[in-house]
Amino acid sequence: MTNRQTANLFLLIGIVAYNFLFWHQKLGINLMVFSSLLAAFAFYLNPKSLYSRNAWVSAVATVITGVCVVIYNTSLSKIMHILSFSTMLGFIHHSEMRSIYYSLLNTLNNFLRAPLSLAGIRKEGEKADGKYSRIRHYLKLAIIPTIVFLVFYFLYKGASPRFAELTEIFIEKLNQLLVHIKEYFSLSWILFILLGLMVIAGIIFNREIKMFLDKDLSFTDALFRVRKKRKKRAMHIGATPANMAHFKTLALKNEHRVGLLLIVMVNLMLLVVNVLDIQWLWFGFTVPDDFSLKQFVHQGTTLLIISILLSIGIILYLFRRNQNFYPGKNLLRPLAYVWMAQNMVLAISVFLRNYHYIAYHGLAFKRIGVVVFLIITAIGIVFMFLKIKQTRSFYFLFRKTSWAAYAVMVITCCINWERIIVNYNLNHWNKGQIDVDFYITMSDRVIPDIMKNLDKVEAQIEAHNKNNVKWIFYTDFKRFKNYMEYRAAAYLEKQERYDWPSWNHADARAYNMLKETDGHEFTLLQWDEGSRQETRVD
């Protein structure tokens, strides 16, 4: 069996599995089963990838995130599983590839070219042109007879009433047949299958387009001085190669002076900011009266993160290409190290702002996201230090930081943040400052945790109603309780429609807990989301 025949067989098996696992189902254990099957096909069709370290590393990450989907079923775990699978696929198709970025681009390119793979067009150029020419030829052969047939059909139909009657009966029977077929093959199912074909074809068929591989291999981690040959050209009056080189050296010297002045100024300014933050935030921080902690964290954190990113960008500019080999960099380097160290201190201060906000107002996904982003930023600063110290390229910095960010996100998937957030907020000491409305926006999987602790939610609503400023919508506990009961009933009804391919531990736990809630039957309500008014279903 040829490689193409094997790929076609895998395509057929894949589409059957895809239809069985995902039609009228949601993502659960089916996602891990399906991705494992297609990964095995891809490795088999590309045996060189078995010796690729990056392919195996991303494969392990794909398995970890797949297990997280089965256990937690969070949006983050699903996104990271698909991202990990796509990364692995790029390394499988081109085992020499090193960068996550180019691996993902290669996979995207393969998916976009999936229709060509299905049509059997394997390479660009003459073969592809020949294939399209044959298609155009067959279309011409089909269109002309069809037009002639329709012309004579309408002529005979107008001339013979019996023929018209017979054709109407035939068309009616054909419509009945199409309606009958439509019961089994709906338009949505056809689109569903076509989507599956495109995805599976992009995974199984390796287009062998080396555009991104060549781009990836064109970069190196080490940075070398590039000496450009001067072209012979007309120069302005009085200009010679000697003084032209002098002008170029002078430009580098001036740029070095500007960079040195800039780093000294921002170092001094950042030192003041860091000293103030250390005195205020790091030790014994308390929330002053009439102080907007929300504005302090939201606006202040955003601006400080932007400043850290700008600092990284400026350092990259000052230490770009041949600038790394300018003799005067000996003074600029230690100042850059100091600036990076100060940015690390600033990142800690941003973390403490976020920490104090969590301690006062509770947890939320964005607040956790800030912590994850700061961890990735800190790792990026470390690699920035190595880039300058070891005279590495921007490609080195980008590749290493991408892999580190990828690892951090995979680890983040292994934590059930939904339940951590709910349990932390329900037991928070500052009852009047917890966003009760946030419980409403959380996934159905934590409904049992909220329903078990309705007394704590009621206490938080009562405490909030005593505040001078009320900023939550659900100030009436009864309305909050009715809405949660509505969601519980709707969730139970929805879960009963799924089969085993949709199974995951988080939903199974939530479903069983709601079913066993002391014999309590949740009332299904009709809920108007616009006005948030509820009416009981008779």
C-alpha cells in the first residue's frame, strides 16, 4: 500500500470517528480520543518525526492538556489542547523545525491547503495547473449538455401537456425523496462533515511546503557581526570611503550616547518608583479610607505592564544586530542589567498590587491571568539578560520565551481554577466586597458548589447592601437563588442529552451532586435575559 493510499484509509477512518465522537456531542473525552488517533496517524505517515525532540515534547504537552480536558473541561484546557496538538503537528510534518511560532504557521498553512490535498494536488506548479485544467475541461463537457437538455425540456413541456404532467409527478416524487434523505442528512450535518474533512486532511496530508521551515532554519541563536561591503556609487563632493566609514562610526557613537543617557534617566526614575512601591506595598500595606483600590489596581497595573513591555522593546532596539559589537557597549551593558533588575522589582510590585486586590475583593480569572502574565514576563526578562550577556539573537530570545510561555500555560491547565475561585470567594473574610454577580457568570460545573453554600452568598449580599455604594445587580438574595435554580435545572436537562463521548469528570461530578441534592427538585424557569425577569413554567 502506497503512502497516499494509507493516508486515504486514515482519512476514511478519521471521518467516521469524527462523526461518531462529535456529532451532537460536546468536547470531553472524545477530544482526547480523537487527537490521540490522529497523532498516531501523523507519526506513522511521517516516520522521521519519531526522532524529533520537539515533536515528542509537544506530544507530551498534548497528552497533559488532553487529560486536563477530561478532568476539568475548562475553556483554557480545551484551547491549550488544540494549540498543543497544532504545535505537535508542525513538528511532525517538519522534524527539523525548532520554533513554536513557525510550527503553528506551518500547521495553519496545511489546514488552508487541505482542499488541494483532498483533490489530490500534492505540489504546486505544473501538476497543479494540469489538475485544474482537467477540472475545467470536465466542467465544460458537463455544462453544454446540461444547457441543451434544459432548452429541449422546456420546449417539450410547453408542447405536450402529458409530458408536463409526467415531469411534475417525477419532480414531486424527487422532492419527497429529498425530504426523506434530509431527515438523515441535514445541511448542518453536511457542513459538519465538510469541516471534519478539512481538519483531518490538514492533519494527515503533509503538503511538504518548506516555506516556514526554511525561514525557521535561516535564523541562529548566536549573533555575529555582519560586515557589509561598500558598493561603488557616486558620492557627494568631498566624500571618500574613509570619511564615509568615519560618519558611520560617528552615528553609532551618537546613538550610543543617546542610549546611555536614556537608560540613566529611566533607571533613576524607575528607582524612585520602586522605592516608593517597596515602602508602600511590600510591607504593611493597608487600604486607606476613600481609596479606590479598583482604580489603583486596574489602571495602575495596566500602565506598569505597558512600561515593562516598552522597556524590553527599548533594550532590544539598543542591542540590535551590529550594535552589540560597538566597543562603547561596555558601559551600556551594566546599566541595561540594572534596568532589567529594576523591571523585575517592578513586576513584583505589580504582583503585590494584584495580590492586595485579591485579598480585598476576591479571586477572578483576569486576576489570575495577571499573575500568569507576570511569570512569563519575568522569564522573558531572564532570557533578555542572557541574550545581552551571551550576545544572542532576537530569534534566541523569541524562541526560548515562546517555549517557556508554552510550558507555563500547560502547567496552568493542570489547576482547576473554577473551583478554587468559587471556594475562595465563598469563604472570603470581606463579605461586603465580593462580586456576587460573578458567580452567575461562572460555568455550570461549579453550580453545586454555589448551591451548597447559598447561606454564604446570602450573607455576602446582606453585607453588600449595608455599603454606602452598591455596585452588584443581585441585591435580592431570592432572585439570585431563583436564577441559580433555573441554571441547575437547565444544566441537568442539557447533560442528559449527551452520550459517553462527551463525558468528563467535572460535568459528571456536577451532575451527580445536583441529582443528589437532598431530594430537592429544581424549578425550571423561563428567564428573560434582557430584563432578568423570571416566570415559572406551568
